[in-house]
Amino acid sequence: MRAIYLTGFMGAGKTTVGKSLAAHLKLKMIDTDAFIEEQTGKSIRDIFEQEGESTFRHYERHYLRALPVDNVIITTGGGMVMQKENRDWMRENGTVIYLHCSPDKILGRLKEDTSRPLLDANKEVLIQQLLKERLPFYKEANYTVDTSEKSIVEVVAEINTLIRKEETGRC
Ligand code: S3P
């Protein structure tokens, strides 16, 4: 099976859904942020603070290509889709599933979070602004699943149905 890439804004549930989906499908899951942290030996926050966002984006582009493209679920950082090369790579090498989430829900989930350097200032404004800017890129995915009002189990079941249909279509 080709890679399944989960994209979406911070707080959309990519990592939680990815873990559950990987367990369900008995596949390995790799998170691009965790992989970058492992490879560089630095936290995402330290990379942003010490090396800047553009170096972090370089790491995203570089390490995305270092990951396997078969029998794997890859969960991506919220900004992975901003670079066209990354959108093209994911579409060419797998199935891209955009996990959509409403700005209100995202704000609720990330209210107390301090791990995302891009949301250090006014979270409410930044979430709305960044989501609006990125929406066209997220929508280039093969499929969109709205996670705003759904449980993890429901989201995983929906993705499972999409994948099965796609695999059947490929045979
Ligand atoms: C980012 C999202 C984060 C992380 C970094 C930048 C973004 O990942 O890659 O802080 O630009 O949206 P999550 O989406 O897993 O929070």
C-alpha cells in the first residue's frame, strides 16, 4: 500500500488519528516533526528559535523525502503543505488526506498549548489568519475529512472507508 499522508492545521488531530489508524491497519506511523527532532537532536521550538523558520522548512522538505513511501502512515506538521514541492511529493508518492477542523475547535484544543512557536502571539487571530492562508493548499489533498465534530473512532472509520475504496479501485 502506498503511503498515507495526513495533513491539516495544528490541533486538527493528525497525530492522534495517525496513531489510531496505524494500529487499525497494522502499519508503521511516522510523524515528520518527531522525525526532524530525532534527526537534528533539537525540539521544534529550539529549531525555530535558534535556526529560524526557513531552516525548519528546509528540514521539512529534506526529511519528507527521506521517509518510506510504502506501507506507512505519515503525519505531517501543519505547515508541510506550504511548499509546493512537498504537496507534489506527497501526491506523487501516496494518498493525501486533509483533516479539516474549525478555527473554534482548534482554538479550544490549543488554548493552553505552548509548544507551537507560530502561535505565540494572539492565538485566535493567528489561527484564523493562517488557516485562511493555507486552506487552498490543504484542499489539494486527495480527500478531506472534517474532524471538528467527530470522535477519533469516527474519523478513523471514515479514512478506512476511503482507503479501502481507493485500494479496490486500484486493483
Ligand atoms: C507548524 C505546525 C507544527 C510544527 C511547527 C510548525 C505549522 O506541527 O511543525 O510548529 O507551521 O503549522 P503540528 O501541526 O503537528 O502542530
